[in-house]
Amino acid sequence: MSTDKIVVIGAGVVGLSIALEAQARGLTVTVVDREGPAEGASAGNAGAFAFSDILPLASPRIIRQAPKWLLDPLGPLSVPPRYALKIAPWMLRFWRASWAARVQASTVAQTALMSLSAKALDPFLTQHKLAHMLRRRGQLQVYEGEKEFKASLPGWKVRQDAGIAFRHVSGGEIAEIQPGLDARFTHASFTPDWCSITDPLDYALALAEAFRAGGGKIIIAEAARLTATGVETSAGPLAGRVVLAAGAHSHLLARSAGAKIPLETERGYNTTLPTTTLDLRTQVTFGGHGFVITSLTSGIRVGGAVELGGLKLPPNYARADAMLKKAKRFLPGLDITGGTQWMGFRPSLPDSLPALGPLARQPNTICAFGHGHLGLTQSAGTAAIIADMLQGKPAQIDLAAFSPQRFTRAS
């Protein structure tokens, strides 16, 4: 068994999952993070293991809808005007990723990663005594009328071909799954195998505690530059093979090793409500409006949407307010008072696939970032993939589509 030292940059759910898996295989692991465990997107997500989300965000359907959405500054997809010029090259790559052949290739790759992640999750949770945090309550995707429902059917056919279980429901069947929805939602699709964590912040902190209990060390420091022997940090140099899992900040570090990876930031917003009066039985997804409502131990979370605005612009909490007002209309029994707002950075690549693998000019650094809104979902599968790489084992899935070099090979 290898005794190599491993440095994981990033103490979010992906980085901590990798650290735990590598540690369990006998590797010596140190985690370094600029703020500490669960201080980024891992704390504020919807808590879902969304294994049925195999379709890339870049698609002909999204491209058709994007102009309408972009006209609404509080809609499901927005680009702040002062960021539009900067993000233009990324948007061009996003548009190219929506071409039919590329969507097909991305879907195949995403399906493989989802399948591996789903298979890896239960053993991972059991091994680290976290299985009690998993809930299996399904997910209800709702549609306003037959037209919106029929527009979703090609995507469900792709899921059916991938072996994903679901059923379409309407009328009273919707109320049986989730009472209290507004009558505008005439059709829905229910994925019974959808599962979630009790609370994403608690889960990430539990991962950190399990890692420390196994002898792992977490250093709070700024990772400044990748080197041939490790990484320079504000606390001094750390030697070893590096796993770059720093979320939305990862591409900045990759540049120090000569890699230009087009990572952008999906700024996600949510409000967590303290209410316990609503009978929320499943996660409800309002796809046409770009947000979800889910129940956590910390309350009911209303959040989602995509704001492509980078790392530096101040939050626009009017987006969270807009989702909350819609949630009240869509679930009239929801008490929307007393909520806590949050904004976080989802690290996103144009083709909706993460970067998994070594950097070309610095192969001692392995990338594990760019999961978009699927970091929690794909965390156990990513951990297995990266741990295999660290041990020199063959990959469990074809990783060509996830190569960090894929953006330099093609336009």
C-alpha cells in the first residue's frame, strides 16, 4: 500500500470525500482550505443526491429558453450586465457544448459518473458511519400545463434509456405525493429513488470530523501556487501529490501550473425557513422557474437558479426574494417569514462535466473540480475515481470526457 503524502486543496464535500477515501486506503492526507470545512457551496446546497440529473445544462432546450430568461434579471438564468463581456468566451463554449453531438457525448459521460456515484454512496456512508444522515423521499418535478410537460418528455426518454426509475402523474396523484401545491401544476414526474442528506452543512462537517478522527489534518490557509513538489500556501509549503478540489477557485490555482481551464461560477441563492408547519414530503422541483423546495433538519430551503456572475460581484439577494415569493404562490401553505438568506459559488464548466485527472504540465496535481450543482451528488464517485488515480489503479469509467485538457484540444 502506498505511503505517498497527499495534499487535498479544498475542504468542501468533494475535497473531504476524496480525503476520507484516500485515507481509508492507507494514504497520508492533509487538507488545506482558505476558510475551513464547509465554508463554501457545500454548506448551502439543497442536500440532494440528484443521480437522475444526467442531462447537461448546455442543451438546445436551454439555448432556446435562454433569451427569454436573460431578459428577466430575477429569472432562472441571468448574467449581470457588468459581467457580460467577461463571461462571453465561456458563453461561446457553452453554446458549442449545446450542439447535438456534444450533448450526446456529455450525457453518456455524465450517466457513467452518476451510476458510479450512486453505487459508491451507500458503501461510503456505511464505512464512515454516516448512513443515518441519508433520506429516501423522492423528488417531484412539476409542470404548469400540458405544453411544459410534453416539452420535458424527450429528457425523460433519455433517463428511461439510462435505467432511471420514474413515473408521470397528474391531478390527484400529484396531491397524494405532495399535498398543497397550487392547481396550476397539472402534471408532474416523480423519481422515487431520489435521495438527500439531512443537512448539507452537517454532512460536510461530519466528513471533516471523520477525517480528523482517522488522523487527518486540516490546515486553514490560502493555497497560493502549485509547484512541482506540492503547493505553496500562506502557512508555508506543503509537499506531496496534490488533489485540486477548491471549487470555484480551482482554475486560479491551475493557472499557476500553466493550465487555462474555463471554469465559471454559477452563483446560487437560497432562503432557509425555520418553519415546521408545512407537510413537505419530497423535494419539489419547479424546473420552469429554476428552483427547488426541500426539507432539511435546519428548516425548509427554497433555492436554486443560475446567476453567471463570477466571484467578485456583491450578492443580489433580490433573486432569493423572488424565488421565495414564487414558492409562496406555488405552495400557499408555506410560511416564508424568518428566513436566512445565502449565496454560494457553484464551479461550472461549459459542458457540465467536472475536470477529473492530472494537469498536463504538472501531473503531480490531479484535478477534481467543476461539478456545478452536482458536487454533493458526485462526491462519493469522484472520491473513488481520484483515490484509484492516486494508487495507480485503472479507472472504473472512461475518463476521456472529463480530462482537464479537453478545452485545449477542441474549440
